[in-house]
Amino acid sequence: MRSRPQFAKFALMAKERCWVTSRQLEEARREIVRVSSRGAKVYLRVYPHNAITQRIADSRSGASKGKFEYWVAALKPNVVIFELDVESEELAREALKAGSRKLPFKVGFKVREEGPSLFELA
């Protein structure tokens, strides 16, 4: 199930279909780590595995595929992007909100209800 947190108690999930680049994911992850003062465990649940290429403007059709530009991950609604394992819900909301500002689509906050998180077990 990609629509609920598996490893941590708090999660950031996409609310609409979109492409997210590897740079956007890394910027959001860095912001989450910065706001949580490196006191939280961050899990990245999506991986940008689609390569986007761009052909030059004056090329003939059928010449080649084109030069590599960047990596993307195609997201569907209700897919968990980040999971955050931290003590307080206030800190989790603040960190995930700061990370969501780096993403170009609507996101939601989800809390896992059943069972302890890995942070609570350690």
C-alpha cells in the first residue's frame, strides 16, 4: 500500500497527478531535515526513475532520441512521498509543511493511527 505510512508515524502525500523531478525531491528533503534540526528520521518513498530527454531544435525526425535532461517520478493522487519519524506532531507538521513549499503540487498530511513507529521502538 503506497497510500499510507509504513515506516514512520507522519507522512506527506500527493493530492494530484504530477511529475516531480529529482531536484525538487532533494530540495524538499533538505528543507525537512533542516527544519527538524536533524532530529528526525526521513524516509523517501518515491524514486525518480523516468529519464526525460530533449532533442535539439534543428534535428531531423528519426535521427536519435535526444540528450538526457533530468529524472522524474510520476505520482498519482494519495501516494506517500515522504515519511517522518519524530517525537512531536507539531514538529512533524512544521517540517513537512516547509518541505511541501518546495513541491509544485498540492500535498496532504497523514498520521498513522495503528501501532508504534520505528522511532518509538528504538
